[in-house]
Amino acid sequence: MTTAVSLPDRALAALTACGVSIDTSAPAPVLVARSPIDGSTLATVPALDPAGVDVAVDRAHAAFLTWRTTPAPIRGALVKGYGRLLEQHKEDLADLVQLEVGKIRSEALGEVQEMIDICDLAVGISRQLEGRTMPSERPGHRLMETWHPLGVVGIISAFNFPVAVWAWNATIALVCGDTIVWKPSERVPLTALACSALLDQAIAAAGAPADIHQLALTDRDGGPALVDNPRVALISATGSERMGAQVGPRVAARFGRSILELGGNNAAIVTPSADLDLTIRGIVFAAAGTAGQRCTSLRRVIAHESVVDEVVRRVAEVYGRLRVGTPLDEGTLVGPLIDQGSYERMQQALDEAVAAGGTVVVGGDRVDVPGCRDGVYVRPALVRMPGQAEVVRRETFAPILYVLSYSDIDEAIALQNGVPQGLSSSIFTLDQREAEMFMSAVGSDCGIVNVNIGTSGAEIGGAFGGEKTTGGGRESGSDAWRGYMRRATNTINYSHDLPLAQGVHFE
């Protein structure tokens, strides 16, 4: 993928292909898009101030009054058209994901494919927004529930999945009859512009109200304007636990709804019966993929004392062979960290781990990549820990993998659950009892519980989300669509009498 074309020129070409034209004469405020690949400035784009965010919400609310009455299958047809546009521009969007996030090509393409897949799922959901009919205790009555559009949905997305997570929310919200205001991470404005431009094309082709989607490019100061606006019925926010601790109470204070997808401190238990060839592959991808910058990245391995030495040896061997470098080069497996601050937090965590008795087996060192002087590249770190110290209980958004040992399965599950976060988890075992126990009520307390697969790589067909300080929200598949709608319980009296419930008489 190495090219003589400069990164800003590649970004401009991808934006132009998606129909984006940047107004460089726009007054402040602006956002500066920089590439973690080499630190270069890709573009400067106009941004909204808090007042501009309020205007975007007002437009979305006005459009909602029309969009909510549009039949759901017609809303689904719009999303279907959007999915076809994404297919046509898959390479362009992958270019922007690479340039703004630093993902390797296969991961960038995979993220765009997630957008396409969720469009297909949402189209099906648009014809299945079903309620229930329940038996009434009163003669001549029917008891039922119906689901209705909720209102304006505010979407706050993080840098590490700049398009897929937004699409999880946006496509489902749109088929549910909601309108959306999207505040992407200020680090990735170009991917947001491209996604929005393509959605605008789909909206125009469908003849839908133009304002059902609003892009709110703004820095962190603009976030509270979206969170606090009483016309935003639902805030779906993806980010750190610290961010969620601020957003959740503010939305609740005005009796709004929130879907929070926050930090993950994900663990894999490796049992004595585990297929170690499969296990090592699962561990390495989950821990080193996206340079450890996934909410589902593997942070902890909890290996049985009979296999822990072998697991450490084999993972260390693979880590030593991982190709760290520019994601534009074919063969690279680990790209850059998003910025220098991420590297500094990684080093601080490694220092804390050593102070707590840990040993850095391999990695953690800076990697010099030719032509990328201002990029931040680091070799994934493998750390042997004597126990679950405080630093292990905290998520560090970087490629650090802590290895702990256990003697029995109850101890392993206690270690897995003994952190504040509850997003993703896995167990590698060929023992059915261990697998079933891990998935039971006394097993993993996470929202995602896997067997013989790593903690990352969720499919859109299942609901995505976690428990505890991960926030409790659910996005994407299964019945997650219910979070974007309001429920009404209906009683219909088709008799000539007016009997009261519970046999009450009021004559």
C-alpha cells in the first residue's frame, strides 16, 4: 500500500470521491485532522460552536415530526440505499479510516464492511418492529403493546471505530423513525464528513426530509450542548469510563435516556485442556490488533498454573515477530498509537506494573518507522504479573497484555470478574463443564461471553455492550432496536360494557 501520493492528497481524493467539499474559507472554530501515521495535517475543517449544536438539534427535531410518520419499510429503503453507496465507496472510506486512525488495511476495510452489514440488518428490522398481544382479564378487551419512534438521537462516537459504531446507532435509529445528530471524535472529522455526505445522498434519493441527519463537528466544548439539550431524547455515547461518568448523570438529570458503551478490561481464561495453537492466535489478535486500541482488546490473560509458562513463552515468541510499522505497507500487523499521550500513559502503566512486582517479558519499546518521524509506534507489551494489582484493574488504552495464573476455575472466574469493567470475556477450554459454567449465571459477568475465541471481533447480529462501568448499553443486533423507541401499552375495549381490572366495582 506504500504510495508516493502524500497523505493529505490521499485524504482529499477519498473525500472528493464521497462528494465532500471542504470550505477552507469558513471562519473559526475549526478542527484539524491529523494522521497518526506520520503526524501530518490532513485537512482543516469548519466546526460548530455550542450554539451551532443547538441549531442542529432544532433541525433534527423539526424533521422528526415528519419522519416519525413515514412507514418503517420506507425508512428501511433509505438505509438500504445507503448500504449500496457504502459498497461503492468502501475503498474510499477505508482510506480515510487508515489515514485518521492508523488501522491496517484489512481492519479498515473490515470496519466499513460492518457498516454495510448493519445496513442490511436494519433493513430487515424495519419490517419487524413488532409488539405483543397479551390476554386481558376483562371480557371483550384486547391488551397489546406498540413501539413508536423516540425522537432525536444524539450519537457521540470515539476515534478508534470512527464509522462502524456510528452506523450501528444511526441505521437502527433511522429505521425506528428517529432523527440523529452525530458528534464524532474531534480526531476523525474527515471520516465523519465522508459518511455524512454519502448519507445525505441516500436521503435525497429516497425523498426523505433533508434534516433527519445532522453532523455536529465540534470539539469537546460542544459535547455538553448535545448532552444537555432537552430535545435530544436519547444519547448514545461511546468512550471512556470517565466520559460516561459525566454524560450519564447529566442525561439522567433531565430524564433523558442514554446508551453508554464505555471501557473494557477484557480477560481470557486459558484452561489446562485448551487447544494452545488456537488459543495463541486468539490471544495475539485480540491483544495486538488495532495496536490495542479497541474497547474489546484483550488486556488480561488468566492461565492455569500448568500452562501459564507455555502461554507466556509462545505469546512472547509471536510478539517478537509481529511487524510494527506504517499501516500503508502490506504485511504490517500493528500500526501506530493515536498520539504521544497514549504512549505516555502506556509507559506509566508499565512502570506501575513493574513497581507492583510485574515483569515485562517483551515489548513496550518505541519503534522507529522510516518516513514516520512524528508517528507513535510501539511494540506490544507482554507483562507477567504476580496478582491482579490496581494497574491491572484499570484499562490502559494501549497494547499491554497482563498474564496472571490460577489454580482452579472458581479462582479464574473471580479474577475475570474482579475488575470494575464488564464488556467482553472469553475462555479457551475443551471441557464442556468449564465452558458452560463460564457462560452461566455464576460465570463471566460481562455483556459478551465467548468460548474458544478472543474477546474482540463481535458480529453485528448480536447485541453489543457490557455491564458495570462499561455502562450497560446495547447497540447493533438482536433486540437492541428497542432502546431507540418508546413502548406504549394499549387496552382496547370492543365490548358494550366497562368492566374494571381486578374485579373492582365502582357503581
